[in-house]
Amino acid sequence: MNRIYLDHAASSPLHPAVAEAMMAVMTRHFGNPSSVHYFGREAHKLVVDSRRIISRVMGAKQQEVLFTSGGTESNSTAIRSSVEAQKHVGNHVITTKIEHPSVLETCKSLIKQGKKVTFLPVDEQGRVSIADVQNALTPETVLVSILAVNNETGSIQPIREIARLLENHQALFHTDAVQAFGKLSFDLGVELGVDMLTATAHKINGPKGIGLLYVKAGTPFAPVQVGGEQERKRRAGTEDVASIVGFGKAIEVYVENKAVYHDQSRHFKQIILDEMMAVDHWVNSPEEGSAHVVNLSFPKVNIESLLTNLDLAGVAVSSGSACSAGSHEPSHVLTAMFGTDRHHKEALAEVGEEIALARAGEEGRSMSAVRISFGLGNTEAEVRTAAKIIVEAVQKQQNHVAQR
């Protein structure tokens, strides 16, 4: 069976050039970057060189790039550091309802500690309102954290406009750019105007377990992970030299091919949208969203069964909801965009899954979502094949429910 991978928003395959660069480090440069002898100096140079590559691509200063274990740590660090460093100023944080769980759960933990958090709504395009951000600001606000590109739908937030809004406010501005980094064209210092930015390597054909937090020079910062003097005393722990080198190589290769990747993704996305006209569906991704992600919902479809059948047929995609054995919860992103699934869940309890699916209308949208995302290695032929397999699987379920 020829398997087709269309879940690049979750993780992307390692680029051969990245693997080669990492293997050279793992086999020849094993020294600790903090050691002063030859082996340590060689490892340290590799870290410095990679930081230089990444900072140049980002338009940042080298000292503004802080290496972490990934997006989750970077997000948590940005939020906790900002709150702690500015506790004498205030205790209010602003974010949105459609953030990555690493942001939402960190903010919920702050509430338990007595901090105040405002979760802003979004419209049906998945975009936050500038007016809502402005109205939420108070003299106590110390941080605004809003993701650049949503991981489920690909919706793009007005980051530059929000940054301009905050120019005359004390609040720091952090953006989770994990799904935007390397895919959208921006320069941190000139265009975005953020104080902090999160990125990770494994979304751009780099290794897992390595990310970064951009911290603009002069930004108040309180270390979250302590115990050593690595990363200018901002993040303790021996650096993962091979992964850092892999990150540098990945962003270098990705940027070189970004235009090609973008055009391919846009073409692949249109193929999916065209093929889906054969079945009942909703398009959850905005037309102006990121090219590499398309999110669709299928009425009268059991999403867990659909994903299982697609996997058996060799197509790997993901759900817009968090699935677990025997039940699944609606996507918090789609719920924020289109409303709750309260009526659908009540129907499930009353009459069972299949009848409820037959009755489900718009309110079933966030319970039946599939995210399809493109990247390295995908071809037009396999995207067309995958689209036809998806259509066939959806039709089978929709026809079955219609006959009941």
C-alpha cells in the first residue's frame, strides 16, 4: 500500500539535508557547548553558527533568539516570564479562545494563581477583532498573546495591526508563530513589531524537540527554567547541539524553497476543495488563510470512523477535535468560530450516534472536522488520489445515514 501523508501541520518529515547535517554533529561533535576545551568550543561554535543563520532569516539580533525544547515550552515561557517580570505593573493577560492548548492551559493555570485572563472571541473567519483587543486592554494588562496562524484552520491573525495598537501600551506582545514560521513572509523587527515569538523546527522539516523563543532586546524577562547559565542565563540546560544545527539547516532550506512550497500548497488546497464538491461539507478554513492547511466538516459523518477508514486506506489526516476512545469533544477552535454543539450532544444522549448524525445541522460542524495539511514530499497525483479516497469514505457514511 502506498501511504499518503497529509498531516504536515502536526509534524513534517525530516529533510534529507537536515538529517545529514545532524548526523555529522552526532557522530563527530559530542562536546558540551559550555566546556572550555576544544571539544566544547567546537560544539559551541555550531550553536553560534546556527543561531546566526536563524536570526538572519528572522531579521533579529543573535542574542534575541532563545533555544527551547519546542513550541509548548516557548509559549509557556513567554507567558509565565512576562507575568512574573511585570508583576509590579499588573496581573492581566489577554489571549483568544482559539489558541494552542499550550497557551490556553498556561493561562488557565495563571487564573488559579489569582491572575486575570481575558479570552477574546473570533469571527467565522477565525479572526480576532482589533476593537476587541483594544476594549480588553486595562492599566493592569501586562501581556497580549495571540497566535499568528491557527493550527486547525490556517486562519491568519492581524498581528501587525495589533502590534501597532500596543505601541503606546505597557503590555508585551507575544505571538505563537509555530504554523507561520517559514511559511509566511515577515521580518520580526520591521513588520510584526512583536516582543516575543514562538517557533519550532518540526513544522518545517526539522527535528522534533527543538524550538525557539524570540525575545526582543530590552523586553522584561524572568527565567522559568533555572539551574545553569545557558542561553544568556535565560534557559538552563545543556544545549541539544545536533537539533539546533538541524533547526538552522531546516529554516535555511525551507526559506530557499518557500515560494515553491507555497504555490504547491495553494494548488493542492484547491484540488481538495474541488473534489469535495461531490459530498456535503463545510469549509472551515478562510479563503485568505494559510495555504498549507484546509479544514473541512462533513455533516452526518462519524469523525472517528472516518479517520480510521482513511488510515486503513492509506491516507493520514487529522481531526479538528480531540478524539479519545469511545467519545470525542468538539474542536474548541471551531466552537469559537461557529458556536457550540450542545444540541448535537443532547441528541447523542437521547437517540444514539447514527440518528443524531442524521439530525445534526450547523451545530454539528465542530464535531465532524478533518484537517488536511500539505508539505514536503506531497505530489499532485497523491493529493488527487487522497481526495478521491476521502470523498468515497464520506459518501459511504452520508449515504448510510440518509437511508435510515
